[in-house]
Amino acid sequence: MTTRDLALSALFAAIIIVLGLVPPVTLGFIPVPITMQSMGVMLAGTIIGAKRGALAYIIFVALVAVGLPVLSGGRGGLAVLMGPTGGYIFGWIVAAFVSGFLAERLVREGASEWRQLGGFFLSSVLGGIVVLYAIGMPWVTLAAGTPFSAVAWGSLAFIPGDLLKAAVAAIAARSVLAGYPLLPQRA
Amino acid sequence: MDIIFSDCSVRYGERTALEPLSLRIEGARLGVIGLNGSGKTTFARLINGLSLPSTGRVTVNGIETSAEPERARTEAGFVFQNPQNQLIMPVVEEDIMFGLRARGLKACAAEERAAEALARFGIEALARRRVHELSGGELQLAAMASVWALRPRILVLDEPTNQLDLRNRRRVIDAIDAMPEDAVVVTHDLSFAAHMPRLLLFHGGRLLADGAPDETIARYHEIAGC
Amino acid sequence: MLTSLYVEGRGPLHRVTAGTKLAGLAIAGVVLFFVTQLWLLAVFLFLAALAYLTAGLSIREALRRIAPTLWSLLFLLAVNLFLLPMQDAAVLGLRILALVFAAAAVTATTPLAEMMAVVDRVARPLEKLNLLRPGDAGLTFGLCLRFVPDILSRYEALREAHRARGLKVRVLTLLGPLIILTLKQADEVASAIDARGLRGASKPFPSSERHSS
């Protein structure tokens, strides 16, 4: 870990906290406001890469665990981690890593804008949705005992919103790649 | 201080930030002026091994920066242009303590040293304040205290009076003047530069003038065209 | 601005060390999975709720803090009632409620500094493996908390800039600049950390008394 890795991860974790403190903002093309913190996991991996993105989330989850109200809506503490949705929170670490791992391989610096956007979108969907749910849903079943099939059916309701977030995250990741590329310097 | 630049140049890829330079700096104070992008910050960063020469070498009080960058950094402390980004812990005292503890000092010794540094710059009252809430002048003084606490022999200050109001500018200049340590000051503040015993002028990565402040400043006005 | 969910107090749990409480919580998490007796789980739940509700918060505030978790839990338990035999649903419900209350109790009775000390202890094996340098854990947490208010101010400034130019505040026009500006700052911060030699005690501190003159 270089000092730069630590600083990038720590400040990205701080961005994730700030995104939970500010009120939800509308996307523009649809009038629904979205909580920006929930996009953090897709942004972290695709913008600062797998290792640093995962580290940012290790810092963030540790801050939740030590009792700081850093989750959106001022939530935090061990109760959230022990609760039925705790798996999603731990899952963020893996999801950020996978998003970053895929983005590092799918997105090339010289590629056309659409190819980059596609790469970021795919990375966000696979890491931030597929992997995240693969960890979060069994946890719900394990913690609350609700049968897996019911959890899976219920989770479908969140998929459209998540796909939209993946699209927004992809656009944001591309604009950062254009303005201040950090992803290619794999850490 | 005794800083020797021998045929030292810095290149970033294609771009030359500093043309080959040979120079010896002695005495207690040195001022550095020049336009934006003239190479003066690169020059300053070379002194404590933050930037390393692409060719040639720099020795600071006998320490060659390329060979021992970590030792060079303990010898010469660096106060950045934007003190905001230099204070890395949430509370002023914590920040100073963190640097000292990282150097292996015990908690009580570090506390003593931190108190001494705060007193040196007249900011004892800021000890428990949050870094985020400090004003520009307070930030500058706190950043200087945090570097000074590590006991470098030389302090390199990059535009220390930048963006300060008149009163805070005076406070910072007085604090620099009162330091027993040697100092290299990079500045756009010409009236501050004017009372340095020796002043360097950089232009386009080259050392253009080196000497008494009035001559160097006159030259600076010439090249700036105003 | 970011204050811990810790509550000052002198209750019995306040006097237990952070390490013991966390270990206890972890053990409870495992052990409760093998307990299926309703009455025993009810006793656990009663004790955990008692511990949390007597930690020093008003009952209202105490419940408000864990309300989102409780609501999602109640929803899942209602689903369980439809899908599972009554007995199973009750066992599952009591078990997780007990754990949530116990976890909230640990958070409410352990000061931030003690929690951080535990994190440091957890990080120590990583230092031995040379993955981290001593003090890195403290450095990264400090950095993160130090820059939260800065980034929040930056966010507000970006919103203002939108308004000043008559633009609507939108996610995409905010996120990009916010992230780019912050990551540029991270680079400066990193070089300042190196300049001050803030990572690890690689060499003993020079002991000469340079300032005494």
C-alpha cells in the first residue's frame, strides 16, 4: 500500500459518507430523487480500482462498526451489521472489489466513449448488483429465516432502481476517467 | 544551512521542469521568486527529497536526497502551499501528535513537544480546535507548527503568505522571522521577499537571477513586463 | 459533526472492556443459532433489550436509532409468519431481535476511542505481514474523518455554483466534479504525508535538542 493508495481510499470513504449526509438529489430525466450513497459501491471500484475501492469500503464499514452514524439517514453501529441487511453492508467490500476488478479489465483508456460507458455499466451491474445480492440475500435468509425464494422474489423490486444507479455510476466513472484518470494505474 | 545543487535537473516525461542547475546555498534565509510554472516549487521540493533530480544531485547539510530521501525529509521540513491538505487529523493537537508518534515518540514526550510547537507559533488556543474550522491564517500557523514540531534543521515554505489578510500575513512573517531554524521561502509576496538576504529568480525552469533582493526583484519586473 | 452513537453512562456494560463486549457479541451470534427453545431465546431478548434500553438513552431515542433495522426486521418476520410454521417463525424472530438489541447495546456503551483501539489491535497482524505499516489504521481513519467536513463544504460550494449559473442541481453534474476535486486533494494529502514522514517509525527520532538554543 503506497501512501497515495491510503489517501485515495480514505478520501473516497469520506466521499461515501458525505453522499449519505446530503439530501437525495433528482437525476434530471426522471423526477425521482435518489440517495447518492447507494451508488458509492459502484463508484468506488470503477473510479479508484479494485484494491483501493475495497479498502475505501473496509474503512467505511469499520466506521459503521465502531458506532459512527455514517450510513445514509444517520444510521450506524453494530445493530445494523447484525441486522437482516448486514450482509449487504459487508458485501459492499466485495462488490467494490469486483466492480473495480472488472472495470480495470473492461475499460481501456483510448477506447471510444460508448465502449467505456458499456464497460463501466457492465462492471457496476456485475459487481454492484449481482455480487452484492449474491451476498446480501443469503444473509437475510440466514439472519431472519425468511425462505430464500421469498427474499429473491422480494429483491426483484429493487432491480430497476439499481440498474438506473449503475447507469448513473457508469456516466460518473467515465467523466472522472476523462478528467482525472486513476483506474489505469492499477494499485 | 548548506544546500548544494550539482548539475541537477528535473524532467517529467517530455517536459523539463528544471534546467541543469549548480548552486550552493548557505546562510539562514533564502527567498525564491518567479512566475507561475517557473520551476520554483520544483526547486523547493528538491530540497527535502519530495522531488528527486533526474540528473545530477542535491545534498542538504551533507545528506544526498536521492540516496536517503527519508533522512532528507527529517533534515528539511516542508510547509505546503495549501496548508489545508497538510493537516491530516481532525483536531490540531492530534495532527501534531500524530506526526511525532509516527517518529516513534512516546505519548507524554510527544504531548510536551506539541505544546512547545503551539507556543512557538502563538497558537496554544487552537490546540483542541477542529482543523476544518480554522481560518486561513490559523491554518498556515498550525501547518508550520506541525512541521516545526518534528525538529527539522531547515524549513521550506511554499508561498506561506498566500491568500492571507494583512494582519495574518504579519503574524506569519513574524513567526518565520523569529524561527531559529534556517528557512527557504518561495513567495509571490515581493515586500516579504525584499527583506531576504539572498533572493533567487526562476524563469522557464532556469535560474535567471541570484543575488540581493532589489536587483532580483527589478529583474522580475522586467521579465514579467510590468 | 460526526459524533459516535456512544452514550455516556455508568451502567454495568459501560464498565466492561470493548474487546470483551465485542467477543461476547460474536459468541452470542454463533451460540444463538443453536438455541431453539423459545423460552431461552425470550430470556436472551429480554436481557439484551434491557441492556440497550438502560444504556442511558430515553426509550424513544433508543428505538429511533435502530428503527430502520427494526422495521425491515418486522417486515421480514411478517413474511415469515405466512411462509413458515408458527414455532419456527417465533424462534427466528426472537433470535435476531435479541442480537440486534445486544449489538445496539455494545455500540451505545463503548466510546469511540476504545472501539478504535480494537480496530488497531485487529490491524496488528496485517502490520506483521507487512501489508500495513504501524499506525496506518489510525492514519486512514483520521484522514477519512478529517476530510468529511471539507468534502461537505465542497459539495455545498458546487451546489451554489450551480445556482449562481442558473443550473438545476443534478446528480451527474455534481458527482463528477465532487469526485475529481476530492481525488486531486488526495494526491496533495499523500505527498504531504510523505513530506512529514507520517508513516511508520522507520528510524528513531533524532534526539538532539535543536530548539533549546
